Amino acid sequence: MLSYYVAMPFYVLIFVLLATAFVDIDIGNSKAGNRWYLRPLQWFTKHRGILHSLIFGILLSLILGSVSLWAGFGFFVGYVSHLFLDCLTRGGVRLFWPLKFKVKGFVKSGGIVEQVIFVLLLLGDIGLIILYYINAY
């Protein structure tokens, strides 16, 4: 039904996925951040610092959006999704960096609750993709 109103290109999903991983390039032991060429960036930023702020996500999304509106939209959705889920953790996120205020939750990073949330969201994403293709044809 939604595809009747909005015909979104498939590459938007690629930008959503890229953005969700991109947020963690500031930490060396993440899948996205364990590249040797990202080490200099990690020397100057701390995990859950500027890269975990709304202002940085909006800025990058606007830059991408100046090239392709759909790419900027997809990147923004992925970026904000990552930030939202990090807000649920005990470590929290400084969404309004450079302000010191943190949004914190109750989920322990790496704990069972985090894994259950991940699996549920993954199943929901798979379901949405299946529904998209069922309704597209």
C-alpha cells in the first residue's frame, strides 16, 4: 500500500545499512571501525562522541542529500536508528553534542536483552522487505 504513494529506490536500503555501521567508525573493535585507515580518526574522537550526535548525522545526511535526496534520506534513517538504539543502552549517547547531557536507557551492551532486541528488529526488517516485494508485484 505504501509503495502506491512512495516509490523508493532500492539503493536507499544500502544507505540505511551503511549509515548504521558508519556511526561506529570511531571505535577500533567495531566491524566498521577496525580498518587501519580509520585509526587517525579514532585518535582524535572518542566513542559515542561527535559521531554519535544528531548534528553530525544531520550534516552528513544533508551533504549526501545534495547529491541524491534518496541517499540523504536513507543515510539519515540509518544514522538516527543507530543513535536511537544506542540511547537504550546504559552507556547512553550525547545526542546534542557538545552538550554534556546524555540520553541513557536500561539495556546492557552485549547483554541478552540487546541480542533479543537485535533479533526482533532483524526479523521485522526481513518481514518488511518481504512485504515490500509482495506488494511490488
